[in-house]
Amino acid sequence: MATTLRMPALSPTMEEGKLARWLVSEGDVVEPGDLLAEIETDKAVMELEAVDQGTVFRILVPEGSAAVKINTAIAIIAEEGEDVADDLASETSLRNASPDEVKPAAIEDSLQVAPVTSEDVSKDNNGARIFASPLARRLAAEHGIDLAALNGSGPRGRIVKRDIEGALVSPARQPASPAISEASMPSGLRFEQVCAMFESRDFEVVELDGMRRTVAARLTEAKQTIPHFYLRRRIAIDRLLGVRVRLNDSLAKSGIKLSINDFIIAAVAKALQDVPEANVAWADGKMLRFRTSDVAVAVAVDGGLFTPVILNAEGKSIVALSAEMKDLAQRARRRRLKPHEYVGGSCTISNLGMYGIENFDAVINPPQGSILAVGAGSRQPVYNDNGDLVPKSMMAVTLSVDHRVIDGAVGASFLDSIVRHIEEPLMLMIDVS
């Protein structure tokens, strides 16, 4: 029986995708596990694998075309000698029809192209059908996952094993945030109104890609729904700078070069262990408290940013943290991160010091409990314990905190622990557990 290959949901926030490159051609025979295409999501470029055996009969969406919504037919795979004329006609008519012309019956016909057994179909509380493989249903039952909350990545949107595995690595298991509509713009002005304001000026309209729309939606959601409060400190970094120079001299032959950010990651990881009440995330009226320090780090990329997460950071050396961060950052800039590598964490580090920014307030990355904004270090006059004015290298930081999960005293203790670890960098290299 013919199978319609559909645009899968490959990340927690994906609403549409682009066919960056087809890895097969019409007439090719494919086996389960074969790579079919590279799909550009809102966060990365990911590979799409075949789940059924067959021949690529027709490619419906050419590579490099405009983005298509998830669950849209992109190709038809058939068995040798199979007549798929009806399937092709159905999908073609659906793709060419306007929204008003697509009748419910036609939609139902298109959903029946992929082979489905009675074990694959059930209904949610609203009577809507849920398509999932028996293995996916068993795994969902074992882990308490609501199938109705998932987007299937299998044929015809069927929920398969990898969808359950993807849900397990998302701590809050929350659906993607909706994209911002024109009506929800903070200024209240619609696109046409804004253009009218500048009609006498020379400008071009730049369409937002999937990543930029997702960033815009999530940051708007964060500022509208999270009660931020801000804690500020200045940190003396002369000792850190000295330790970093000595370590880099010792590691020069190995090609390893530690950054200030590597020490900050280690300090945040240790501080989350010192103050476990701050190692939390908001979960729809409840709070998740973590045992390990999973630290996210903001990485700027073309068109947006990623926040890859270093898992179990409290147990890794400075050198190991540095190597892992460099790998994550490089793959983030190429949009080659997998969803589980940028989902999770309880605290993010956003460092704009390398751009000369002295201090700033960062927006919390939901559902995390806090974010640390790091500014540039500079030589400043500071009074020492004897009352003498002496020059010191100082760095300003601001901790943005979600007041729903972290109170002022806890946030202050967390930031104080970060400061102590940075000002005594040798302690970052000692395992006192």
C-alpha cells in the first residue's frame, strides 16, 4: 500500500519546515533507516529517515521551495508496480486547492493514504483520532505521556518511537509557543499601518524565518507571563584572569585554550549544587527541582540564537566543559544541533562581554528559572579592605530570576555562590563532594 511521506515535527517548536535537500530521487528504492532528505526547521537542519520500504514514486515538494506546514504531504512512496494514481490526484488537489475548497472528506481521504491498522488508531477526549504505532503507545503508557499532546513524525503524522523519545528529553513537555500575530505586536500597529508611517522612506520588507519567529514568540511570552526580578553584582576577576593565563600556557601544546566563559559555566554549575532551591524550572503551576546542573549557554547565529545545554556540568572539568561548549557552539552556528541538545536546563548564561557591553538585563528562557547576563571586564578603581583605592579588574553580572519559583533570598544566595566561585577560581578545580 502506498505511503504518503509528510513534513514531520522534528523539534519541540517546529510549525513548518523547508526541504533543504532531497537525498533520493524519484524511482529510488528505499529501506527503513535510509536518509531521504535534509529538512530545515526553526532551529536546525535535520535528516529525515525512511520508516517503510518502497520506491520513491513522486516528490511533491521540491528542494529549496517555500516552507510547508507540518503534516503536509511531501512525497509518495509505493511498492513496486503499485497504482498510486488516486493517491497522487488526492494529494495534488489538496495542495492546489484554496482553504475554502478543501472539504473535510478530501482531508480524510488524504489521511487514509498511509497504511494503518486498528491498533494504530484511537481517540482523544474530544473525539479526535490519534494515530500511533503499538510500540509508541506502550512507551507512552510506561512514561505517562499524553499522545494527544504530541505531533507525529511518522507516515501520515503517525506517532512513532522517536516521538516518545523526543518527549522524554523535554522537561516540561510543553507544546510549542504560537507564532506572534500582527495583532499581538506590542505597539498595536499592523503591518500596513507601520508601512504607511514610512511610505516616504526607502525600505525593504524582510520576511522572518522560522527561527526568528520562534525567538520573537518565546521572548514575548517570557516578558508577558514571567514575573522577572533582577539581582546585580560586580565580580573581581583578577585571580580568574591569572589562573586562566597559567592554565592556557600549560595547555598550549595540546591546542586547548580556555575562555572566561568556561569558568563562568563551571561557576554556575557549582552554584546550582550549592543552592539547589535555585536549580528549578516552572511547569504550569508546579515546580521542577533538578539534582544535576544542566547549564544552557546562549549562542548567536545568523537570524537568531540557540541555547545549547551542557548536561551534568557540575561533574565536568574546566577542560571538558570548554571542549563540549566549543563543539555545541560550532554545530549551533551550522544549525546541526539535535533537539535534545538545546532543550532543558534550569539556568542560561548570556555573555555579551566580548561585544564590549558592560551590563544588561537578559530575558528568561522559559521554562527555566533564571538567566545570568555577563558583561565585559574592565579595570576600575576599587576600595580594598584597608580603605585604599586600588585598580582591579571587575565584571558586572545581572541575574534575572522568575519570582514564581525563586524568591529574593534564594536568588541572592545563588548569585553570591556564583560570585564566590568566580573570585576563587581554584575552587572550581576541586571536587569537594
